Amino acid sequence: MADEQMATPFTTTPQVVQSFPYSDIISGTSFFTVYGAILGTTSEGSDTTTETLVLDQNTTFSINIEDEKTGSNEPGDSYETLTGITWTFTLSAMNDTRILFGTGSIEHCYLGKYYGGTSGQNMLLKLKYILKKNGVEIVSIFSPMNQPGSTYNLSTLVSTPMTIPNTVLRKSDVLTLTVEGWGRQSDPSSDRKGRIIIGTDPKNRDGTQLTPTTNNEETTQLKLKLPFIPIE
């Protein structure tokens, strides 16, 4: 892609730690790519795994190649949020001041299907992406639409620009990306609910529903490209 050719190399590739190494972004316009992943930690003496959703510059190992969320409400004939279908990925805290500004992008795949109920098959789904600084929205955009069936049989490839207003990020500030499921049913009497799967694997391995090795229109990566500008 064109913006890949504008990318600038970084001096180090540190692991996810207490703060994010933005000092590695040189003075000059630079696209910085991070990947959505799900990390898991198991408490000693327990079989319980705690999942942590992160944004990481490295193609780290994610415990989930794909992740499914289930909506609990029946959407009406106008788009509304699907309760229960939300992911929030967190970038580790800033360790220096940087300026986020320009057009970045979201790139990934998702699938949807409807379930339950007894009537209505014309459900439409889409995703809303909300970029936040310290929990406050910076910008939000929507994905292209997915028209699901009763099974996961149609993936939607997203490559959507995100225009980010001039945003100063200071030491200890935290960026998050929230992904919400939205849906509507063309027939107001429909009583279906929705499910959505997204890829959450920086290594782009094959999942059960998304198989990039056999379908070049699919990916299990969730890629967020962030544009930075020099500090004057």
C-alpha cells in the first residue's frame, strides 16, 4: 500500500512494557503500525485465564486467532449498538510527548451471523471504531456493511481511513481502540440477534472462520496505522 512506502524504520523493537517507546519515532512524518492481540495470564494454582486486549507494535503471539462476541438485544430498523459485542484494545502508556495528526487506517476482517428468534433474515451488521485518549474519544468511524446469514459464510475485508485531529500525547497518556458491533433489521418485526467474529492474531495464522493462507481476501490481523508529525 502507498502508506507502507512512507513508513519509517525504528531503532528498537521493545516488548510490551510499562510504557510505550514513542521516543523511537524519529522527527518527521511517520506511520506507526500496531496490531490487536489477546494475551492470557493464568494465576498460580488456578485454571482461570485472564484475557488482556492490547495494541502491540510486534507480531506478538495472541491466545485467540479469532474472537467471537454475541449480542443480547434485537436491533430495530435503524442501526443501534449490539449489547455485548465490544472489544477494547489498549496501547501501553506514553513515555514521551508526541503529536498524533493526519490520516491513519484500520485494516482487518470480520464475519457476522444472526441467531435466535423466529422471523426475519434481513439483518445488516457493521463495526464502529472509537480511538480514545485516556478514555475520551478522539475520533470514530464505521466499517463497511456485512449482510450475515444464519452461518458465518461471508467475511468483510476492512481497509478504512481514519482522519485523526491534532492530538498531543504526553507522558503517561494511554490510547485505546474500541470496536463495537452495530446492527439493524429491515423488518421492524424481526426478532433475530447478532454474533460477530474479528481476527485478533498479529501473526496472521489461519483461524476456523478466517483462513488467510487459502483466501487472500481474508486476514486474522487487526492492524491500526497511526500517523505522527514532528514536534515543532
